[in-house]
Amino acid sequence: MPTPLKTGEVLRNRYKIRRVIGHGGMGSIYLADDLRLEGRQCALKEVEQDRTMPTDALRQTRDQFQREANVLARLDHPNLPKVSDFFSIGGRDYLVMDFIPGKDLRTIMMEAKQAGSFLPERDVLGWANQLSDALIYLHSQDPPILHRDIKPSNLKLTPSGLLKLVDFGLVKILVSEELTITILQGRGTALYTPLEQYGGDTGHTDARSDIYALGATLYHLLTNQAPIEARERFLSPDTLVSPRQINPEISLRTERAILWAMNLHPDDRPQDVETFRKSLLGNWNPPIRPLKTGSTLSAMEILVLPLEKTLVWVTIGLLIFTLIVTLIK
């Protein structure tokens, strides 16, 4: 990995480095101050190209970065950070994005795990709904854009409850005859990566690859247990433990949707994100709200809970109704 920039360094007479906030295989992610817009902070994603590459190959890679950065800069969606600038200095390329405050979902999940609890299903489903919106937007672009690295640590929850899909490191843009452009060569994070993505840019990936990663991410968030890698499941098909065996509070509907998304063969998964969302949520549209504990359940939230818990709430309701009728008499 390249040597990180130092605190106080200024790039292009505009971006003053504050600190490193993340690392990747080919560079770091920095928090920086925008010296032209007072008070604005941004995130700089750094990519250092392989200097051992032949000159022509290196030039093509830099051209690809420029083309893809242009595409990303045109994206505008509430669940995606806005790309505002991109540039190259020496052998390094930089993508400038909004800095997103808040914790990532991996951190939130680990805090729950350390407290001996699971994340509330209704919260996770709400995040899944927002993430589905972002993926539907990306997949509907012309040409379609695949993210290819969906995982809990790439999902940040802002203080207002808005979810952001923050890392475009492995974005793949589908163009004619399956040619692809990729900012950062790689195959995603193994725990959430479908089999077809192990071929790198030579593999046939499409929207169903992101659906697999989405399902694997939900599996992890709801169980506090990382999913078995697709390669290992291919060799030993029975190694994946069903979510309800780990967390019995998960509803049957949620479990079925997650396992459908995590099928090894793309043809056995939902064919688009909207189909997956429908299988996961039905007609429920979760509200966007800050993460909190001890919140009361709405009628629609009860419907996505396991049958046993729904029966408990119905029983309580009947007892209250009977008490009221008795008092009236």
C-alpha cells in the first residue's frame, strides 16, 4: 500500500488533509477540508496505480479512471455520496466525495454483539429498503452501474437515520459486449462476494451479484455472524446456517428472502432488486429514522415480526379489549 499523505498536506491548492479515515489495497481514504468552500469537509479516495504496469496499460487504466469518475460525478441520489471532483497527481488518482458523518453498520452491529444482543429486525429492514433504493438507481443507469462491494462497513448511518452507500472502490460499469471499466481492480470482500465475481473483470456479473452481497450483508447484520464464503459453500453446500437458527427473532419472511438472495447460482436469485425488496418487505415502506432502542412498535412493524411474537401482541390486545368491556359493564 502506498505511503499515506501527511496531515496538513494540500492537494491542488484546495484540499487540506486532516487525517486518514480508511484504507484500501491501493490507497487510503482521507478526511480533508475544502479551502475554497469554508466549513466544507470532504472525503478523498486515493488510488495508486501499479507502477510496474507497461506504459500503454497504465495509460489505459488512467483513462478508465477518468471516464468512470465522470460517470460517478453525474450520479445524484440521497443514499449515495456526491462525487464533486477528481484529479491525478503523479502516480495517484483521487476521487473527491461528500464526507458522511455517522457510524458504519459494521460498527453498530459489533456494538450490539458486544452488548449480547441483536440489531432490531425493523431497523435492519429499514436500512435494506434505503439500500435497495440506491441499488435500483445505480442499476437503472445507462449503462447500468454495479457496486460490487456491498458490506456492512461500506454502509454509513447518518445521525438523521439516512443510510449512505459510501465506497465506490469496485464499481463496475456495464458497456457493450460486456466490456467493463473499473476504478480499482479487485473482487470485493470474500464474505459477501458471489461466485461469479471471483473471475474479476473477466467474470460475468450483473445486478444479481449486488443482490447476493445485499443478502449476505443482511445475514451478517441480523445474526452477528459472518456468512460462509461462496467458494466454501460451493464445495460444502450445507455449511451455511439458516439465520433463524442463530437469531430466532428473525421472521420467516426475512429469512426466506435472505436465503433466496444468497443462492450460489445467479439464476436462482431474485432477478432484480425490486423483486428482492418485495420478497423482503411486502407492501411495508419503513420510515427513515435515527437509530434508537426501546422504540414502540407500529402495526406495520408487527407484521414483519415472527409469527410467535405477532400472536403475543394479538393476545395482549384481546386481553386489553376484554378488560375494557368488563369495566364498561
